[in-house]
Amino acid sequence: MSDLLLSVLLPGGICLIFFIAWLLSRGIVARKTTARAKDAAEEYLQEAQREAETARKEADLEAKERLYVRNQEFEKETRDKREELGRLEKKLRNKQEQLDQKFGIIDQKEKDLTALQSDLQEREQKVEKLNSHLEELVEDQRRQLENISGMTQETAKRELMRSMESTARKEVAKTIQRIEDEAQERARQRAKGILCTAMQRVEKDEVVEPTVTMVKLPTDEMKGRIIGREGRNIRALEMATGVDLIVDDTPEAVLLSGFDPLRRAVAKASLERLISDGRIHPARIEEVVESVRVDFEQIVRDEGESLVFDLGILDLHPEIVKALGMLRYRSAGGQNVLSHSREVSIIAGALAAELEVNAWACKRAGLLHDIGKALLGDSEGSHVQVGVELLQKYNESPKVIHAVEAHHNHVQPLTIEANLVQVANRISTIRPGARAEMVDTFCTRMRRLEHIADSFKGVHKSFAIQAGREVRVLVDSTLVNDKETVWLSKDIAQRIETELEYPGQVRVNVIRETRASEFAK
């Protein structure tokens, strides 16, 4: 029984002992865990305190830096303000000094004025004394007249009044004449000043157009190619362009001679294009010359547009602009008409500005006053009539048209603008270096030579060359045969002898060519 009880209780006691030991071990572990948690919490608390302290120090440093930066900015602003105040103070001192100087000047002027007033009072007193003396003289004269002539006082007074009136009239006439002379002299000086100011704005040495143009060549060998076999190339170029081609000993250059600037320009451009192309023969020459003539229409338009743009006159009709471009290749008295028109426009505008009148109308009329010279070959009448008709056709301002019409006194100038355009035109024409009358006479004779030749039936075109010593006439082969060319040359020569005066002799060359062409297909 006891063994059985022992066998039952022993395992149970052992289990109980193990259970109690497990409980005891759990308590010890719990206490250790609790202690470690407390240590960790304290450590975390200390770390948080250290971080908070670090953050506080950093915040203090940042605040101190901000405070330092703001102090620096404040000090800089303070320095700037002090400098600005210093500058203002300096300006105020300068202003004060200037005011003191002005006050000094005013005081001096007041003193001068006081002296003048004193002098005036003295003169007034002298005048009063003179008046008193004059009254005494008059009274004495009255008594003498009464004693000598036995006149009454009234009669003597009338005689005296007539005498004084005559003397006063003479003095007044002298004074009026002196004032008029002074006014005229001042007006002349003022007018000279205005004219000089206007002329200085277009100061140039000279504008006389030459009658010879030089064309540069790449080598002297090119001269032989330009001349061609038996001179056929040079003859073809002269007949196509109407200028005289001079090939002399000048190195790497040939000269183009002709009185018409447009022909010389076409000939120069054609020759330069032929030299660049390298193909020089009669057919190619005629083709290039015709192509250059077509291109020159755009060049002429560009010349006109450039001129109106430079002068600021941008509302002209395109046909008027084109006609202005044509003036680049017109001359009068050796003076280029385009340059002359530009000068007149600038001078007229300057004169109008000085006199405070309509500068726009003067400048515009000055530019257009010789526009008719661009169309003289295509229209009848003088260049003034042709120009007026052109401007009326394109609805130009009546004030401008009147100034253009009156610039050579074809009509009486009725406006100040018309008179100013006349003056500007005269200034541009007569200034030194502007014109050469010998050149003008020469060009007129050249045109009359060509006009006489062109007036005959069957003439296709004619060119005056060799400075007027030769007229080259090209005829239509369908209208003039070989026999008629002989009689045509005689008729032209006879008419030249009758209508023109010229030095030496003029050779008339009538050229008739028959050409046939066909295409190989």
C-alpha cells in the first residue's frame, strides 16, 4: 500500500517541484526584462534629451546667423543711405552755390539798372533843359519875326510851324531810310545764313558726270578676244550699245566713250558679263546686250526706290519712282540729274524748315522738279510740261505740281514753296563744280545729230560716236536697199550741214545688213 502510494506521489511531487521551479524562473526572467526595459527607456530618454539639446543649439546658431546677416544688410543699407544723403548734400551745396552766383548776377544787374535809371534821369533833365532852351529860342524867333516882318503872332506861329514841320519831315525821312537800310542788311545776313546752312547739308566737291567709263580686264589677252577676228566683235558691241569702245595701251582696261550715261552703263554691264562668260562673238554680244537692257528696267526701279527711301518720301506712285530712277542716267550741263534732284530736295526742305513753312511740300517738289527729263525722249514739249503732265496723271498734290511748273518761271510762282524750290534749284545749279556748260553743249549736239538721222525713213537706230565726229546709222534692210544707202548718207550729211554748227567734219556711216537664220531640228 505504501509502495503504491509512494509510486503515485513521487512523480506528482517531482512534477510539482518542476512546476514551482518553472514559476520561479519565469519570475526571475520577468524581473530582468523589466530592468532591461527600464534601462532602455532611460537610455532613450537621455538620447532624446541630447538630441533636443543639439537642436536647440543649432536653432540658436541659425538665429545668430540670421541676426548677423540682417545686421550686415542693415549696415549696407545704412551706408548706401549715407552715401545717397552725401550726394544729395553735395548737389544741394552745388545748387546753393549756383543760386548764390545767380543772386550775385541779379544784384549786379540791379546795380546796373539803378545806374541806368540814374543816367536816364540825368538825360531827362538835359532834355528838359534843352526843351526849355528851345522854347526860349522859339520865343526869341517869334519876337524877331514880329519886329522884322511886322507879322502878327498867329502868322509868325504858322510860319514857324511850317518850318518845324519841314525839318521834322526831313528827320523822319532820314530815320525811316536808316531803319529800312538796317532791316534790309539784317534780312540779307539772315538769308545768307539760311542759304549757307541749307547748302552745307549737301556738301559735295562736284557732281559733274564723266563721258568715259573704264572696264577692268582680267588680262591684256582679253583685248584681242574683245576685238575679235578682223574687228567683228568690237563692231558688233559698238553697234548693239551705241558707244565707242577704245582699246589702247592702258594695261588690263578698255574705255567706253559716249555722251549717254545709260548707254555706257548698259555697255559696261554687257562687256563685264561677256568677259565673265567667256563666249564673245557677235550673236552672243547681241543676246547679252538685250538681256542687260531688260535687267536695267529693274535696276532703274531700284535706283528710284533707294532715292525715295533715303529722303523719306515713300508715298509716290510706282511709275513716278521708276521715272526718278531713270534720272540716274540723265545729265544736264554735265550734272547728274538724279544727284541734282536729291540736292534740290534736301536744300528746299532745309530752307523750309528754317523759315517754318511746309517742308514736306518743298522737299517733295524739289525731288520731282526735273522728273520730266526722264521722259524727254518719249514725249513732246519741255521737261517742265512733261513733268507736270506726269504728276497730274498720277494725282500729285496741286501745291507740288505748281512748284514744279514754276521752277523755271513757266508760270509765275504764287506760293512760298514754289519760290523756295526755285532758290534750291539755283543753289544746286550754280555752286562750284556742279555743272560744266561745255559738256551740256556737247550732249545737246550729240542728241541733235541722232535726232536728224532718226528722222529719215527706214532708219532703225542711230548712234553719235567719236565725240560727234561720226554718226553710225543702222537701217532696216527690208525698207532700204544697197543703192538707197548711198543717197541716205548724203541726205543726212546735207541736213547736218544745214541745221548744225560743229567743229571739223562729221562722218555719216549708213550700215545695212541682211541676216537669215534657221533652226536645225
